[in-house]
Amino acid sequence: MESAAAKLFSFPDPVNEVSARLVAGGVVLMSVLAIALDQPWLTAVIAYGFVARVLTGPTLSPLGQIVTKGITPRLPLRERPVPGPPKRFAQGMGVAFSLTATVLALGFGLHTAA
């Protein structure tokens, strides 16, 4: 029997490509807003989302929940299952870049570098 922690800290396989692309679009939108509106605190929100998605898939990610529970089911698109591990790897790359940007922006005030 799988423990609650093991179930929580799991990544879905397969992943719905439609939801994955919508989450990616949300991340791009938040990134553009952070830059255009000079709101470096948004980098921390973006970083949290990536960490949450690497650890639990969409379970602890607010953006992941909005997309998988709210947006994707309302779209007239069929599910497109794809392997989960490459998506988890991509989320991990997002962790590296977004945490670096967060440290640069909020830790050192280097907004342009972030």
C-alpha cells in the first residue's frame, strides 16, 4: 500500500500535453508580467510553482490546479497523453532558472540579471 507522502510526492505518468502547454503558457505570462511591470517578487511565485510541480506534479501548484481542474476540462480538446519524465525534467530546469532569478532579484537586487 502506498503511503500518503509517497502518493503526494509523485509525478503523473503519463501527462496530458494540453495541460502541460497551458501551464507553460501561464508561466510565460507571469514572467512577462514580472519583467514588464517590474515586479521581481513574481519570480518567487514562479519558482514556487516549478518546485511544487517537480515534487508533486500539479497537486501543490496553484497554476497546475487551475489548469488541470478548471481550464483543461472546459476546452473542446481531447486529452493527449505523453510521457511524464521529460515533463518533470523540464520542470526541474525551470526550478534552476527561476530560483536563480529569484536569488538575483530578491537577494541581490539585480533585477536586470534576473
